[in-house]
Amino acid sequence: MSFVIQILPLLESVSDCPDRMQLSLTQDPAHIGYFVPWVKLSDFLRAGGEVTIGLVDTYAFLINYKHPWEEVQHRTTFYRHLITTVLTVMGLPMSKIKFEQESNHQGTPRYNVDLWKFCTLVSQADIRATGAEVGAATLLSPLLTPIVQELMVEYFQADVEIGGKDQRGIYGLGEQFLPLLGYRPPAHLMTELLPSLVGGKMSSSDSSNSKIMFLDNAQTVREKISRGSCHPGVVEANGILPILKHVLMPISELRWNNQSHSPQKSVSNGDYDLNEHNGSADVKWPFCAKDAPWGTLFSIPVRNVGCECKVYTHYQSYEAIENDYKEKLITPETLKDAVASALNELLDPVRQAYEGNEEWREADRMGYPEDWI
């Protein structure tokens, strides 16, 4: 029986209850791989649920033991600003999303007893089996992180826990041991891990050239995309197509759904009319060319036909783009150009918000001092 089938009964039992996405703060500022689970929040919100985002500062301190507690708190502030801005840019209603900070729930007599009980139930082998990073740890603090992560499921009152497929081991730990503490484990939704630009998992510990950060400037985004692995007609180990599949197309579809139900939508002869709301921060259109047919989610230039004019192919699904790429109807150059342009359109409001927010910039400086040397 597959993992998806196992969680279906739990998913069916969730009704009008808050859902939680738990975010583990990493050593480096977040990369665009975080878009993948964040996009899933829209599904919960459309279903009428509420979302709690857990800022797991204690987890971050234990796993990144080289950084002092005060530095981790600045990183927590950094992430709060980043997530709020990115979700707003994505078009998600922040009125239905709230933040919970892990350390606010810890230190109480009830939590302390639960923590010690959990520790008496699991073996070191159970903990090390949850993942490679914890499995290779020599200090005590990383070995505590799977316990504190899954224990917070109860304290956040979560019904659904969202994370990447690399969280499978930790989720399994919670499913096994939370019932022994008298708590119901949540349903688990595991998302794809966005590959790096050169192939393999996109990780915060990788070289900065292998991943795109939320605050990379427009030129840096284009340079990183241009160096990405993208052989003509080859889908396997392609570093560009997964960004389109797991980030840009889902967000474009989210924007299209928002606009198709908006009283402000404007359609001219069956096409998008991007001019009417040009410059409006409230209107987020799909990543398509001007006058693209209604329902288009992504447009890719085919060839230049003049100094300022391009001919586009318009797509309503990722599968159609992938098929055309396999048939070499889309070249690596045009694909990279379209993806870089869409990413910069998506990230530009985030960069502007960062520049205009002194508290966010100060949290960056205090939380990541190595980047300011």
C-alpha cells in the first residue's frame, strides 16, 4: 500500500480544522525551492481551511548549533517577513494564514513532560534513521530535532503537515510515537524537491550558483539560469524544466484562477487585456505574453521577428511545454529566457519589499552576518 493511500483516510477526516505547514529554518536564506510546498497552501485555503505556519526556531538552533540563539531569532524575523511577502505576491489571503513560533510553546511543564516521555520511547537508531543529516550527527542537539519537530504537531494543533519528500523519515517517527503519547498524528503531504540548476536536490548547503535565492537581483537570476543544465530535447537532469513544472506553472494557474473569478478581469476578443491594469500591484496575471489567448498559463518566444517584437507559443499545461521541448520545438535558449523573465517578474515585488523594509534588512544583517562581510 502506497504512502498516499495510507493518508487518505486521515485527509478525509479533516473538516474545518486549521492546517499547518512547518518550516525548518536553514543556515542560509531560503531558495526558490520553498515555493513548492508554499504553493500547496492555496489548495487548503480554497478548501476553506486555515493555515498555521510554524517558525521552528528551536529546531533551527539545535540543527545549526554553530549559530547562537540570538542569531537564530533574527533569522526567524527574516523568515517571517520573507514568507509574508512571498505568499502575498503569490496572491494568497494572509487573513487566513497565521504564524506560530515554536519556542513560545516550549518550557511549560506539560511540554517538558512530553519531551522527556518522547525521549524515553525512541532509540538512537530510530532517530538516526530519520535522515542523513541527523544520522551522521556526532553532537546531541541534532538528534533532538526530529523529536521537537514532531512534538510541535500537537502544540500547533495540526491536522495536516506539509513538507518535502526528504521529511519522510521524520513524519514516520511521528506516526509511530505520537499515539504512544496519547496524540493523534497528522496527515502528511509530501511535495517534490526542486532539483538544483545543475541536477540533484536544491539544498541550502549547496553552492549559491546551483540555486536561486529569493533576494537574488534580476541579473543574477538570468546568469544562474543561463548556466543551468538544459540540453536540447533532454528532460532528464534538466535544471530549468522543474522550475517551470513545480513553481511557475502552479503559480500561473493560481493567478489564472484568481483572475477568472475576479470582477476586475478583462478579456478582449478572447485574449488577456494586460494593458487595462498595467502597473496595478493588485492584479497578478499568468506568465504569458500580451494578448495571449484566455486560459494561457505560459508563453515562450519562438523567434525574433523584429527589434522589439516576438512571436510566442502559448501553453495551457506543463505537459505541452515538455512535449515541445522533447521535439526540439523549444530551444534551451528560448526556454531559459522565458523562465528567467517569469522568475524575475515573480521575485521583483519581493526584492522591492525587502529594500523598503528596514526591520527585514536589519534581521538579515544580524541573522546572516557572514553575508555582510
